[in-house]
Amino acid sequence: MKRAIVVSLVLVACNKGDATSSSASASASAPPPFTGALTGDRIMGSKDLVRPFDDWSKAQAKLEAQMGKATYVKDDKRFMWGVKQGDDCWYVEIEKQSDGTVGATQDPMKVSKGGALFNWDDCLIAAGARKETVDDPTAPGPPTDGKAIGVIDLRDGASKARTKWSNAKVTVRGFYMSTTTMVTNDGSTAHIAITAAKADLKNLISCVSSDVNVTQKMTQYTPITVTGTVDVQDMITGGGDRVVDVNLKDCNVTAQLLKAQ
């Protein structure tokens, strides 16, 4: 019996040594990260290198061996590799999950200027050719005294300090331009266009109201004051440029205006 126990312990020790040796061998065989110039061909060649639920450390080693270190990383979750040459851009995006595995994977893609706008924007970010919008820490937030502000004040403030203005409730004054009624499965809404000044088509905001008849009797350039929740979004123009779009949702026209009519 004692001999059997001794033999068993020896076998366990041998197996443990083999596993350690195998792990060290696997680690040693992992290819080093690519350190050359990243190209579109290298990015396109990363297709199917990793799949969802793969171990992240192993997947990352494969990706870096093909393309080098990620050119863009956000919050240790969004890993992107991108390169831009002229009006063409190549990129791939791989998600890292909190449990240490691969999340969503995107096939590598080539995008050209004038093509799919949001893919073009993502590719420029991945390639370092476009920076994400960052708040100006010195920019003020929305007023807290409830006083009405102008359309330009809203657009300028929310563009510079998005996190301070997003979802804040504000009162805005301007001039009524037009109303477009949108009908969906959830019902109808009025999208009220408000301008900073008469004939000013550059400084416009949209005020989304559930009351589709609220502006029925208004004429163009009627002074208007509304209260709503600030909605800030990134928009991509037809030319592929990124702009910050500032509007109001859950909007109500003030009682003072209705009485004035």
C-alpha cells in the first residue's frame, strides 16, 4: 500500500511538471507583436483570427502578432486597429469583455471617403486621424436659475461641455421656423424648428413635442419660448465630417407664448 502511494505521488509530480513545462512552452511559442508599419493588407488579414468567447490574452497576442499594438483603445474594452492612406481607410474592431474573453468581433473593413459615413468616422478614429469630442473642463454648464437662454447659448454650451448639458432641463427662447409631424408606431410627435434670429439658418435647434397641434396657429418668426431636455448627439455630414447636434426632447411651449397669441 505504501509503495502504491509513493508511485501515485510520483506520477502526480511528473504530470504537474509536464503541465508547467507545456504552459511555459506555449507562452514561449507565442509570436511577438508586429512592430512594422501597419498596412491595409495586414488589417484585412486579421479576419477570423479570433472569435467571441476566446481567451482575451491569447486573442490579443494573435492580433498583435498580425497588426502590432492597437492604434486605439477606449476604456480597456474597445480595441481598434486602423490606418488611413489618402481617401481610403482600413480598420477592425474587437471587444474585450469584463470576464477576460473576447466579446463582439467585427470583420476588417476598407472604407472610402464618401462611403458609409459612420464606418468612415470609426475608421478615422481608429487610425488616429480624428479625435473623439472631449469636453472643455472650463466651459460652464446649463443655468440653474431657470432663466431662459438663447439658441446660440444652448448650442455653444452643450457642444463644449456635453456631459454637463446632456439631459439637463433648460428653457430656451428663439423664433419659430416650422413644424414637421413625425408618425411612428409609438404615436405622433411635432418637431419644432427654432432659430436664433430671423433668417438665420445656421443656428437652428429642433424641439420635439408630443403636442402636434401646439404650433398650429403660429406664423414664421413668431417669438417662442420652450422648455425641454437637452439632447446632444454626434452627427456625420454628407462630406464625412463630424458635428455636434444639439436639440431638445420632451419639449413644451411655455404658457406665456400661448397667452400672447
